[in-house]
Amino acid sequence: MNYDFKKIESKWQKFWTDKQVFKAKLDSKKEKYYCLEMFPYPSGRIHMGHVRNYTIGDVVARYKRMCGYNVLHPMGFDAFGQPAENAAIKHNAHPREWTYKCMDWMKIELKKMGFSYDWDREVATCDPDYYKWNQWIFLKMMERGLAYKKASSVNWCPSCETTLANEEVIEGGCWRCKEPVMQKDLEQWYLKISQYQDRLLDDLGQLSNWSRRVIAMQENWIGKSVGCEVYFKLKENRQTISVFTTRADTIFGATYIVLAPEHPTLRDIEKRISNKDEVVLYIEKAKAKTKLERIEKGKTGVELKGVSTINPVNNEEIPIFVADYVLLEYGTGAIMAVPTHDQRDFIFAKEKKLPMRIVIENPKEKTQTVEDLEEAYVGDGHQINSGQFDGMPNQEAKIKIAQWMQDEGIGKLKTHWRLKDWLISRQRYWGTPIPIVYCKSCGIVGVPDKDLPVELPENIKITGEGGSPLLKVKEFVQVKCPKCKEPARRETDTMATFIDSSWYFLRYCSPKFEKSPFDKKEAAYWMKVDQYIGGIEHAILHLLYSRFFTKFLKDLGLVVIDEPFDKLLTQGMVLKDGEVMSKSKGNIVDPDGIIKKYGADTLRLFILFAAPPEAELEWNEAAIDGSWRFLMRVWRLLERVEDKNSTAELTRKLHQTIKKVTLDMDGGFKFNTAISAIMELVNEIYKQEKVNKDSLEIVVLLLSPFMPHAAEEMWQALGNRETILKTSWPTYDEKFLKVDRVIMVIQIKGKVRDKIEVELNTAKEKLEELVLSRDSVKKWMEGKQLKKFIVVANKLVNIVI
RNA sequence: GCCGGGGUGAUGAAAUUGGCAAACAUAACGGACUUAAAAUCCGUCGGCCGCAAGGCCCUGAGGGUUCAAGUCCCUCCCCCGGCACCA
């Protein structure tokens, strides 16, 4: 019996489509399961990363469906973005045309993999029916003060010619093109994600089904540091300079303060500085440096002569410096320097020969003097030289001193967050227009709901010459003010595309709903996403933004959940020769070629079997042959079917396998071991020569989520009329797992020396008698005393001599 | 520096959470079938000693707890990821 995978796979793909078997419908009587994979950018072709991501998701969806859940498994396209504009320039086609063509190609390839999507719910974010709701959500945010415009220094990618959010700057470069990011002063739109910082951090605690890795990444990104602000007064005019510290316990050791070169106070006190020329020169030099240059070099800085400040906790007069190792963007842009307990301050103070004072005793050193110090002591110890706090452990003093300063009015408890508001303006065409009109008399006016969507004009020229293409479309820019009807100007920036993907999982719940972004009833039923699957590269960007949007939509009353994704699986990358597959490295393996050569089922099997889903997967062409051989081995089992009952042994193996596979699926989707268990079962059947029909049916059912086409074909060949999809996942019966005799390991002093077959649950006394009388054991016991006889029931005995 | 994850045969990996380390597969080697090849089937496959029976060693390194450690504890090395002159 020949296995013509081309015929068989397209036959079943057509069958599934025609019968609409993957269509999801709200059914309050059934328990739902929402399985979601991160939707792709429509580049035109799927790559191995997609294949892996979507294969994992498909197995989950198919398995859960067989387990009786009402499964929602949608797919769509994250269709806005710059590559469409670049392609438009290159091929002289409209970005819309190019994007939709790519989506069509990709759909064909996805269907060839046999993925079980409900295509009726397909969402494309570049569709006005979708981005209308981006605009609606934006306006709702603006009503609540969560979307606002401000002038600021922003990240600018000179190659993409657009602004970037902080999250889009990776190692100082643009996330898309890697070009070094510059700073530019611009007035731009922001979303106030900072208003949700506490909830975004605290609710990470709810995400027990997320990996520690992703949780840690988000924690780092949000970057909460608890400390206090301390008010230092200028001696000359009592002007306040605030500094931020997380180490209030070291404040008695503060022997000078340092301002960032950009600190505004510098301008205020300029006239008082006696070495003004030197200071101004230093500041200019510092500002000219890039951030990387500032970090590379040692610590430089100059003293502000003619001014000084008072340490508020001990009223000491101390000098003021300006130095570029202090950053304006962190804390208040000014620090108190404690050279004895901060390494940076230590290096600076040594260089400038500044005074130091130890205020925390290092418990490991007997006597300590400032002269002995070779580096700052940053560990814990008891306070000294700290007034009424002397003798207190520093961790306790940290809190007590901060509180005391707050009571005295010389400081304030404060928390610093690393997370900054989300810059969303992009100077590009292919994105959601920001629904704003600028009017001379009314100011910034939001487009009224009834006028949404603000559609992208079709009639544009994309030249790549810089500046937003929308600026040049008169009909788009020139509008009447929605309030006063006078001529006004439309906003020409579009929204960051990460907005599109921040709520698409909600749109899938009711993709054609017209009254609001989604139907509350449908969302209440389907959300949360039970299993979300995608790449680790979205650990911060997309996952943080989606959590933010979900919380906002909850505050709007549209959803009842705090978090959008219950379980998160971040699949590992697909590597070739130890490197990520990429065009530039020229090490791409095209999935389409593999499908043509082996079929989708073999590709699916290989990807699932070669490594656990979270681990990186090394592409190995030879190992694919192995998957193909296994599929053929299973296929040929059809020739071995007979009517007789199975042997007890095979029945036991069968039920053992059902149990093992079920546990692997439920306990974290360990597909690789699930498949290996089925391989063992198949090997067992081959040893038995024949297999009865019922047993083979179970093998087919167990394999069906992994290789759905071949499974359906075999299922039909075995005489079944109904599709496997309507068949339940097999269950195991403990009674078949029972054995009456077991083989136990005999250890002597923890080393395996022999094995013995005994009846199940043999008593310790009986075992002792049986084991000690064996020649192999006697040999080892010779001249030795039995100390202990340890029994692990039905597993092993250990003799201690 | 801080936080998170790792380190097991030639290779991808497995090990019921403290109980036979290396399941399953890939590669390699040997054999059967074949005029031959492919396919298929059978066997060998961590290291050292030994003709063999068998013995000794082995999960990054070292120490510890335990009858028993890949798994728990301590010290250290290395790799990957995030954050970082973060005060």
C-alpha cells in the first residue's frame, strides 16, 4: 500500500475546509479553550519559525478539541508596517496591494501545513474595519488623559525615518533595521502606560503559567526602585537641589553632591559659579558625547567653585560637582555621593582627592579606615558615624532614616520607575491614522466616533524621500474642524504598529462586530486566551503592551479580566548549523520545499520530536528521514491488522502509552516524549507481528494531533465514517496497567549488583530472605555484616553492609 | 554588577521529581535479503581494564547531606538571555 502524501494531505485539507470542522461558536454549555499563536507579519512566505510556532499551537488545539473543549483557534495578519512601504517603492505597487497579495500566499502555505484554523475569524489589522477600533480606543484613552501630546527628546531612526518607542530600541539600535538610534526634539503622541505601572508589575504575580524568564524580563523593564528624595539646600541662597537615592542608610557619608550636565539648576546658579568658563566647557563636551561614550570612559567632572550645599542630616557644608556619570533621566538628575559605599563615587573621589567617611562597618574587617579602603564597601553592616542611628543594622536604618527625613521635612519617600510612557507617533504611511484634527481656535480636537474610521487615502506616492507621505495628500490634510467647522489640519502621523497587536486577540472573539471593538458577551466567554504561543522576542514589547491594553479595556468595562494570557509558551528558535536561520546568513530552509519532498505530516513530526517546544531546535535534514520512516512504519501497520484479541502484554503497553502521552500533553506539552512513547508502542507491535483493529485505532488517535492527515486516512481505512476530529481522546484503564510480577533491582551499598523477579508487593521479610540467599549477593556479603536492608516497594532493595 | 535560564554519549535528547544514567531517535559500524542498489529487517554503539565471566570510572569542577544524588545543600568555572555609570 503506497502512501501518496500529496494526494492524501490535500484530500483532507479540502475535507476539513468543506465541512467547516474548525468553526468555533459560543456555547455556554461547553467549556471553552482559546488557543492562540502570535499572528504573522505578511511577508509573503512562511519560514521555519512560523512552522514551529503554528505546529505547536495546532497540536494543542487538536488535542483540546478531542478532549471535548469548545476550541477557538483563529489566525490573522499583523498587516501594517514598514516592509510594505519598502516593497511599494521597490515594486512600484501600493502597500495595500502588496500586503493583500502576501496574505494570500501565506494563507496557501498555512493551509498546506494542515493547521486547524477557523478562517472565518481572520483579522487583518490594515482593514479599516479593524483599525477603526484602534482609533476608537485611542480617543477613549485621550478622554481619560491616557493619550497625550508632548514635546520631548525622542528616539529617531535615521534609516526608517521615524520615531521609536523605548521598547523598540535594542542595544542602542532600531529593532527593525539595527541602525543606531539618534535623539531628536519633537512633539509627539504618547500613551500613559506609566499610569498602569503598579498593576503591570503586581499582576505579574498572577501569571503563574508564564516562564520565570519572561516575568524577569518584564520586571527588569518596568524597573521599580524604592528610595527617597533628599533635599539639599544651596548654602548661598537656600535653593533646593533634590537628589534620589535607594541608599538612605549611607547619607551620613555623603561628602559632596553631583549634578548631571543637563541639570536645570546649573543655569539658575550660573552667575554664582566662579569658574564658570571651565564648567561651561565641561558641560558642552559632555553633551556632545553619546551615551556609549559616557559609559566607556572613566569618571570625569568639575567642581562648581563659589557655591556649596548643606547635607541636611548633619548640616555639613559640602561641595557640588558636575559630572557626566550622573544621568539626567534617572531619578532627579542629581546624586549625593558616598565614596565609601558606592564604587562610582569612590573612583571619582579618589581621582579628585575628596574626603570620605565610612558609615557602615564591614563585619569581615576588624578595623577600617578610609585610608585602607581599596574599593567601596557595598555590603551590609551596622551604622557608624550616623548620629542617632549608630549601631543599627543598615537594612533597618535604610527605612528608619528615610522615614525620619520625611518627618523632618528634609526628604520624601519616593519610587522610581524605569518604564516610560509609550511614544506611538510614526512618520509613516502604512499604519493607523491618528484621529486628531488641529484647529486654530479649538486646539487639539479628536475626530468624533461617527466619523471613524479616519481612512488612509489610497492616492499616495511613496518615494522614500523622507517626511510622512500623508503630508503631501491635500485632501487628507485639509479638513474642517469637527467642533467649529473652520478649516483645520489633520494629524499626519500614524500609530505604532504594536497598537494593532495589543488587542487583536479580543477582536477574534467577534471579528465582524460593528458597535465596539468586540462583543463584550463573546469576549466574556472566550477570554482569557488559555494558551498563547510565540517567540521570546516579544517578551517585553508585545506582551507588555497587550497587558496594558487589557487593563485599560477592563477599566472601560469592556472585559472582566486583568490579564489577557493565562498560559504562555515561548517556543525556541529554529537553528541551522548553530545559527538562527536568516536571509543574510543564507542558511534558510524553505518549509515549502520540505513539504513537497516529505509532506506536512513528516515536517510536523520532525519539529515536534526533535526538541521540547521551549528549547532551540537544530535543523537536521537526516533526522527528517527518521520522521518519514516512522510515519511509514505506522502506515504499514494497516497490513498487520487482524481480528484476534491483543495479548495482555500489548494491551498493557497500549494503556501505558495512552497514560504517558496524556500526561505529557497535560503536563506542559512535552510532545517529544509523547511521540517517543508512541514509537515504543509501535516497536512493540512490530515485535508481536499482528495488531488488532481496536489497538491500531488507538495508535492512530494518539498520533492524530501530530500528523493529522495520515491519521485521518488511516482512520478511514480502518472503516470509520466520522472524522477523527469528532472522536474523543482515548482513555486508559488502570486495571490493564496492573502486573503481578515485577523485576526489582538489588543494590549493595548503592551499586546495582543483580536483579530479581518477584510477586508484586512482596513483603520486606520475604524479600530479605529471597535476596540474601542469592549467590550473587552472598559473594558480596562474604565476611561482611548486614547493617540495613532498605526496600523501595516494587522498585529496588539496597543492602548496607 | 543585579535578575532569570542552562551545562548529560559522536549528535538531538530522556530520566515517573532522591531510587537501574543515557528511553526514543539521528549518525556510524557489522549482518540478513538483493545480480546490485534503494527500501526493509536484525545486531553493536559513554570511557578504561579483561580472551571471557566480570570489574572500575562517568551527568561543567570541587566538597557536603543520604542506604541511595543528574536531581538536595555549599564553593567555584563556563554558556545563553534581560537590565544596567539605575545612585
